Amino acid sequence: MSHHHDHGHPTVSAKPMSRRSLLKALAASSVAIGAGAALTAPVAASAAGTAQAALPTVSSGRRLVPINRIGIQLYTIRDKVSSLGFRAVFEELASIGYSEIEFAGYTQNQVGPITPAEIRQLLDDNGLRAVGAHNNLNPNNIDAQIETANILGMPHLGQGGPLAGGYGGPIPRSQWMTAIETWNQMGEKTKAAGLKLYTHTHSQEWGFTTDTNERVYDLYLENLDADKVFFEMDVYWAFVGQYRFPGFEPVDYVKRYPRRFPLLHLKDGKLNPANSNGYDIIEFGAGDINYTEFLSQLGDRGQRFGMYEQDNAATAAVPPNPLNSLGNADRSYQKIAALRG
């Protein structure tokens, strides 16, 4: 695959203007031209002035997710990674406007083998940054995983599933504590390599140990080394956790430990009492999770990575949209970019 980069421009650091930025720029320039032409006619000029003055109310308040901090967990579009490959997917994500990538493995099944170095080149070609990954981590693979993370240039290395117990039912405290100890040891290695090890949680970690009735998330926060193991709050699963195991507010955890939550999953959910989780996963902006309220309460805007994720993007679409995970990713990007506090 040595020929895959003959048209690269390594000296051009800024990524090409995305389709959306281009449309915005064109819109802005046409407004300016219109206003200039209007100056010759006083009546038109005052009308144009009124229109100009009214514009800011469209986006009142500060942007809640900085435009260069909108990322995507590739699990969302895993069908496209598998069928089209990383090159085509990265080109599309960059044109939508995404800046950051969280991996869900490093293979593109139907497209053929690819190395981490080749993936890194494709990221660079498209002005994208790798920020993290979901891998199943253990003491036997942590060194290799750190090496891959460094090739890709990502600052965080993570796992998508729980530290203990798989996806089964509740388990006793001792099983969580054994896993926590292992993670503290792996965190020692990742810190030495300049990375932040992180865990992404679902709803069961908001549940309780079978023997001591302690909330597992609290066990994590009390016993994982704050300097070595970090958290990616999946906001959707936190609200499911609140529905299933009430007694906490998801945002309070991030407010109490802001530095321990470098990543957030921006995943939306629509209320559904018939679902045992209380919600159905849906494209961002079409659900009932109040992200404006949630993100407005976080003071350190811009220090945190916001990753859009939708587990069912390939199989669910809000009518009349066709089934297309990249279509969901496009609409969700626009909704995240439009959030104002």
C-alpha cells in the first residue's frame, strides 16, 4: 500500500474547509454583498440593518461543544467502516465537519488489512485526530495497545465494557475490587507512556454490588487511582442508570470530579416506558435527554472531548430519513454544533 499517499500535502496543516463551513462562508459573503448593494438605497439599507441586528438571536449563548471538539465513536458507523473502509469513512466524516475519532477496533473487514501507521496517515490526510479507542484491555495486551495508541497519536486509551462481570447481572464487591486493582496497574503503564487510561460505562455500573449494596460507579471513583484511570461518561447510559437505579444526578459526577472525565459520549435517548432501560437510543437531537441543561452546568468547556455515539445508527432512522448510519452522523453533527448555553 505504499502508493496510498502520493497526493499528500504534509505542509498544509489546516484541514480543507468542510462542506458546511463552505456553505456558511458563502452565505456570509452573500449577506455582505447584499448589504453593500443596499447602501445605495436608504430604505433597503435600513431593512438590511434590521435583518443584520436580528441575526445573533439565532445562536444566542455560547457554543456548548466547541466546533473543533466534536468527535464520533466509530462503533456508530461500524457498518460503513466494514464495507467502505477507513479512507472513505474519514473523508466523509471530515466533510461533515467532525474533528475527532474514537476507534472501535482497527480493522476494515471487507476492505482488507490495514496497519495502524496507515490508519494514522489517513487521519492526517483528512485533518482528523484520534482521541481514544474502545478495546478489551488486560495485562497481556496493554503494552501492544499502548504502542498502537501512540502510533495513532491518541491521548487516551480505553475500554467499552465493564471492568468486571461482563454484561451479566450484578456481582459481589470483591470481583470489582480485583478488576480495579488490575486497572490501577495498567494505568501505571499508560501514564508512563503519556496516555490516559479510561473506562466507558453502561448502566450496570450505576447499579449495586450484590453483597455490600454499594453503587459500583462510586467504588470506581473511590478506588481507581485518580492520576492513572479516567472516565468517559456515556450520558445516555448514565440516564438509563438513573432510571434503573435512582438516587443520583449524572451531571453531579462530572461537576464533582471534572478532571476525571476527559471524555463524554453524546448519545441521545427517547423516553420509552415499555423499554426496561426507560429510553430507546436515537440520533442526537431527536431524543429527550436535555443536553443543553447538562452541558451548560459544566464550566470547563473545551477541555472535554464530546463524542457522538449511536449504537443503532445503521438500523434506525427518524422518518422520513432513509436508513444510513452516515446520514444519522451528519444530522447529529449539526445538532451538536447548534447546542448553545
